[in-house]
Amino acid sequence: MWFLLLLLHKISCIANPNNLPYIMKNILVLCTGNSCRSQMADGYLTHFTKEKATIFSAGIETHGINQKAVAIMKLDGIDISNNTSNNISEYAHIKFDYIITVCDHAQENCPFIPSKNAKRIHQNFSDPSKVKGSEAHIFNAFKKTREHIKAFCEAFVAEELN
């Protein structure tokens, strides 16, 4: 029994060298309609943070999930098909550690900001749902936005949560 306890302690020290308890972070990703960009960021942040954070996404309005966003994320192995489009007011009671706005409109027009002490980060991404043209042109717009969001999320996790 003593050996097992010692082994568990050593494993926990390797996983957490300072032997400090890790407190899960609450992260809100905010966009205008919580249909596309914030959903992509939600998917990548959930993937990259693993057990380090709980990710919420919301809009200052709700537009429903954009199916092209679902499809482009699935091509990269991220399933957001069960996500829902939520209004920021649904999360008024949650204390967030980070609030990430992914479009200028949400940053400028948010009716209220939950968690006044949260670290605010803004990164505007182009809205692929506004792109007109051929299916190939629209697909490429979604892919480009997805790749920008993916790179941002990887960098955010590396800088803020590691």
C-alpha cells in the first residue's frame, strides 16, 4: 500500500511539478450571432485545452449553428455538430477567467460584460458566412477563417494556459 501511494505521488509530481492544484479556467468566446467564428473557436479551444478549461461560446444575438462551419471543422477532425447557439445573457451568472471576442461587432456592441475581472482578448476574424460567389470560393473562405482561428487558439493556449 505504501509503495502505491508513493508511486501515485511521484506521478502527480511529474504531471504537476510544483505540486499545486490546477484550477479549471472558464473561457467565453463571444461573437455577434454565435453561429460560425465563435463556434469554430469553441471547438478548437475545447480540443487544445483538454482538461484545463471549460469553454463557453455565445453571441450578442443567436443565429443558429452555421452548417458550413460544422462541415469545415469536421474536415479537420473537430465535431461541433452538437453545439448550440447561445446568447450572452445565458452566462451572466458564470465567472469567466477569459473573454475572447472574435469579431469587432461583438466587442463594440456587447450589451454587458460578465465577469468584470476577466482578462479580455480581442481578435477579429473575417466572417466567411458573408462571402458570396461559387461554392469553391465560399469553401475557401471558411477554410481560411478556420485556419486563422486554429492558429489563434493554439497560440492562446500555449501563452495563457501552459
